[in-house]
Amino acid sequence: MNSKDASFEGEHPAEAELAEVPGGQEPVGEDVESLKQALDEERAKAEGYLANWQRAQADFINYKRRTEQERSEAVSFGNAALILGLLPVLDDLERALDSVPDGLAQDGWLDGITLIYRKFKAVLEEQGVSEIEALGEPFDPHFHEAMLFGEGDEGMVVEEIQKGYRLHDRVLRPTRVMVGKGEEEGTEEELQEGDNGQGNRD
């Protein structure tokens, strides 16, 4: 037996190969763990990127929706100041037509004024202007402005002083109204005096 054969005598070939790798199989295990850790880190980054993208997409959708709503409102209510300035003219026309003497009711010029009034009102209606119902309705501070209190059903509008208008779904000018404060009842003393008076007449 030569010296070369003696050096490997009693040693398994696989053990001889492991002996050539420093640390045996341990470096392979460490590489797997490091790869798993790196994979987890990249997965976390990807999930973070996805969440940020979804958040940015939602913000953009909300911004687009809000911009479209503002544009729609600008178109719908852009003429609000102009229309509000025209309402006194409408009020004057209505008062003038309501106060025409009976002797002039058949004059031709009155028909012309009435036609102008109707056209004027129709133009406002085309822009989304509508009257606010008030007379006989329960008083609503969102739509009515109480100017006076008088006899009538409590909390009900008993008289319309100035018409109110809304533009689409918004109040352009509230209706000025008189609100009922309930029927006044006589005091107990007044009722007794009334009964005594009736008794004396008998």
C-alpha cells in the first residue's frame, strides 16, 4: 500500500467531499434563509407600492368627481346673482298688473304688458327658477322669513308679503310671510262678564 492509498484508508468518499467544503452544509442553509428574508422584504415593498398606487387612484377619482361637481354647480348657479337682481323687476311687474283699475282691464296695452311678464317669467323658469310655496303651509325657516304675526292657525303661513324663489334646489330668496299665532281666546273674567250680561238681558 502506497502513501496515497493510506491517506484515504478507512474514509468514506462522501465524507472526503464534505471535508473539502468549509463548514459542511451550513453555508447552503444560510443562503436559503437570506433569500427568504430578501423575498419577504421585496414582497413587503411590492405590497406598499400597490397600496400607494390604490390610494393615489382613489384620490384621483375623488378629485375628478369633485371637479365635475364644481363645474356642474358653476353652470347651474353661475347666474344666481343676475337672477337675484332681476327678481325686484318681476315683483314690480306683478304689483303693476295686480293694481290695474277695472276700467283699463280691456285696454290693448295691458295685454302687451301681460305678455312681457309671462315671457320674462318663462325665461326665469328655463334657468331653473321656481316659486316657493308658502300660503297655507307650515312655517319653515329654511324657505320662509317671518315678518309679522297675526290671527290664524298657529305656526301656519296666513299671508304672503313677498314671493320667494329657489334656483334649482337652493333658496334664492325666502318668502316673506305673516305667521299665525293662534286664535285669541277671551280671559276667564271676560267670559264671566259675558255670561252675566246674558243673564241680565233675560
